[in-house]
Amino acid sequence: MYHVDSASLDDLHMRTDYLRTFINFTADDAAVLHVAKDIVAPLVPSIVDTVYIQLLPFDITASAFVPRQTGYIGDVPTKLDDLTLEHLQIKFRKDFLSGYLVKLVTMDYAKAESWAYLDKVGLMHTGAVGFKHWISRPTLCVEYIHCAIFLGLVEDILIDTILWIQNDLFARHYIKEERNVDAVPSDTITVKKSIAVPAALALLLLGAVYMKNFPL
């Protein structure tokens, strides 16, 4: 039996190691992603357009793209109706998403820097500075629910397991767990106000593990 200390999951390396082991993300999975790059690359513009076609009709998701985006220096929209696929700020965001999708099928998953990149992608959407070169620039604030449904949009396009790991690397910057350090009787289940890390990860990852081993 594997022992996992819940406190250790605050450490990015320990967290991603646990996620990869639990969800069985292996070197073979990384190889599949790399093989898929020649197929995915030509589809990236269509994938990105599909994502934004889904995001922009909803005011709650579109509103995140009205303020000046981190790193963008052009004209900004003044109202929701200004947001179209052709608006320069939306094109700027589409370029970032395109780069992100390409990274998913090209980066070396054996390197810690790759997981650090995914972690920073999660962090930057909270309004914190994810990347050093974006310090002193306008921040990006997106509620977690919208980050999660975005990943749901592209889940069937790219390998499920890596997107579930990315989902957790969003969640760890949004969800603050309360850990019960006191001993709990074995016949007692304590549910904290916020979700405990192992339970949350198990529930999130169970679906991905099932789909990987028992595809429809």
C-alpha cells in the first residue's frame, strides 16, 4: 500500500507524483501525446475557435475577457457586445490557448519544469502572478468553475489523464483544504467544510481512470 501524507501534497513535485501514480500517467501516455502532435497541430485553430465560440455567448464567462488581459497592449473592449472572435484582445487570448495546446503535446513530461508550467497556468487564472515576466501587468481573474468547464470542453480532444492533472493544478490554487491533524476513530468519517485533498483528488481522478481503462 502506498502511503501519502496529505501535507506533502502542498509540494508541487509530491502532488504531481501522486497524481501521475494514481491516474497511471506513464511514459507511454506521454509518448502518445508526442505522436499526436502532428495530428493536433493542424487542428489547433479550429479547437481554439470552438472553445471561444462556446465561451463568448455566456456573459459570466465572456466578462473575464473585457478587462485588459495580462500582457495585452492593444485596445480593450468596452462592453460585452464588443467581444467577437476577431477582437484583438480575443485573438491575443486565442494565441495563448494555441500555445498551451501545442505545449501539451510537445513538452517533456519527465521534466519538473513541464509540471511547473501547468501549475503556473492554474495559478495565473486566480489573479496571482503565474509567470515572472508578467509581474506588474494586469492580472487575470477567472472563477474556478469556468476553468473546470473549459477543461471539459477540450477533454475529448486531448488525452484525458493530462487534463485531469491540469484540473487539479487549477484546483489547488482555488480550493483551500482544512486538514484534521487529530486522530479520528476508525469508524468515524469527518467531513470538513472544505474538501480534504486525498478525497477530492480521488473523486476527480476516478472518472479519468475509469475512462482510460474502460473506454465507452
